[in-house]
Amino acid sequence: MKRGFASRVYSWGLNYNNLGYSAEVPMPITVPAPVALESPVDIKKIICGYSESVFLTNEGKIHCWGHFEMFDKFITTPTLLNSTQNLNFTDIDISKTHFLGLTTEGEIYQITGKQSEKIELPGKARLLAAGNQASFAVVTGENGSDRIYAWSSQGPENGAIFCAQHDLPRPVSELIQANYWLDQLQTNVKKIKVVESAVVVLLENGELLTWGDNASGNLGVYRSELALLENEVFQPTRINLANGIKEKVVDFDLSDNILIALTESNQAYFCGLENIFTIRSIPFFPDQKIVKVGAEHNKYYLFSSNGKVFSNRSFDNEEFIKYYGEFDLYEVDRKYFGGAEVEFISGKYDNAVAVCK
């Protein structure tokens, strides 16, 4: 392995489908528990989806586990995906209905247990994202300018995810409304993520663009809490200034009901939880810096410069909770991870995984 060490994976959540345990293990798993790996691996990226989980190694190989209706099988422990063994990947994503991989050649494949189908794009892709039934690719043109493309992966999708008002099956097509802002701001895409039908894009100039389904308020777009049916944001919306973020955003994470963002001055902001429809700053210890953020359903995570991790909620049934009332934060105890430092946490829905090294 390139960096000379192996990753350790821990999982927790409400159901066993993609936690890496057998069906006989009592559910839910309320605190992190170790996931058995086939062999030592060095993990580059890990995604905990709805019923499936996947990780990508630094060697470009994909391991998966979970219910996998798209694969028509149940995989208890992380297993090398045979249909991708002849390809090397730089990025992955998975949703409720489909699984995508981006190769070192800039090609995107929709992957099943038996085959990998190439998605025809008008150029080489460098980023991808998988939502509920829609997929996204960021393709860089000859002039170095990014273009965002979207397509239906399985049947009609919420129209707002395509910046439209009608639910229709859609072929691979340029998302003109989003690309308008790339041209106007003369910037490219740094990161894109989709959960359900909520889309968040971080631009290289430090702005966030959001659109799609705002039912849980995780788009950072203001909506009256009484207007329960006004869920859809049809146009890509620049949310930084509208939410009082006057500096560049350097990273974010997204779950089905939380958006959390990190700025260049190490300040974190969040929205979505408990129908908070505009972004709010998160108070933090003055002698520490937030260097990374993470999200799962109902919880966000703040990674401190001193190696500690904090959250807005403790684990269910956790003992000896370390709570800091001044900041309304709980410290995530390393004892649940064998004493190791947590590198990152991922969870789109009710289950989550952590990687330690």
C-alpha cells in the first residue's frame, strides 16, 4: 500500500442491510462496531447509502456490501466487486437505485454485480454524484471550463433536480441552468453531492449552489415553515451571501436532512436539522480549529485540529457522555474506534460508517 497502513472501518445505524453484519446481529447498532474486512486495505473514499455501502481503495478498487437489490444478492462483509476488477477508479457513489464509478480515464460506469455499463458523455468526467434516481457528472471541456450533466438512472425523477417542473425520464443532457453560473462566475466545480433529490455543488470560488428537493431544509434556501408543500427549488441558488457566509466555503457534507459547510477560516455552518431552512453558524472551542466536517441523518460531525471529533448528538444508549453545554456539543469517544483517530464519517441516511487509520 502506498501510505504503509491499513484502514479500519466501523459502522452503526438502524438496520443491518449495509452495516457489514449478519442478519442475526441484534438491531439497531447504537454505537460504532468494527466491520470485518477481507484483507488489509487503504481506503480513499467510503459511502454509506440506503441499503448498500461501498468503499474505494487508493489502488482504485471497489469493495461493497449490503442488500444490493440492483445486484440481486446480499453481501454481508465488504467484498471486492468482480465486475470492476479490470478497471481502476478514482471516484464512486451509490444511491437507493444505482451505483456509479469514475475511472482513471474519465469514464463513468453504472455498475451491477455482473457487468459495468459505460455512460456515454461528451468528454472526460472528473466528478460524479448519484442521487435517488438521477446521476450527475462534471465534464471538463477543451477550454478547461466545467460542464455539469445529469440523467435519469431509473425512471422519472423529481423534476426540480433537473431544474424543471415535470417528472420525466431524461437522457444525458447538459444542465444549462447550473452551467450558466459557472460561466457568469468564471469558475469550475470543486465538489458535487446528491442525496435523495437535493443537490449541493461547491464551486472553486468558494460558493455553494443548491437546488432540488428542499423538504428537509438541507439546501440552505429559506422557506416558510408553514409552507409545507413548497419543497422544490427549481433554479441553482447561490446561498452563501443570503445566509451571511462572507468568506469562501472549502468543504461540505450532505445527508438526507443536514447540510454542513466549512469555511476557509475554519468556521462551520449547518441547516436542515429540525426544519432549519437557513444556514446557521456552529459555536466551537476558541482554542481549536474545525478542519473537517461530516453528516448523517440527524447528526453532523466536527473534526478538530487536535484530533478530536464532536457532534450535535451523542450515540444512542452511550455511557459516560462527554457533553459541552456552552457549545451544545458531544465529544465522540475514541474508545468506540479502538482508541484510533477517526479520519472521516459518511452516512447519507440512517446508517453511517467511520474510517480510522
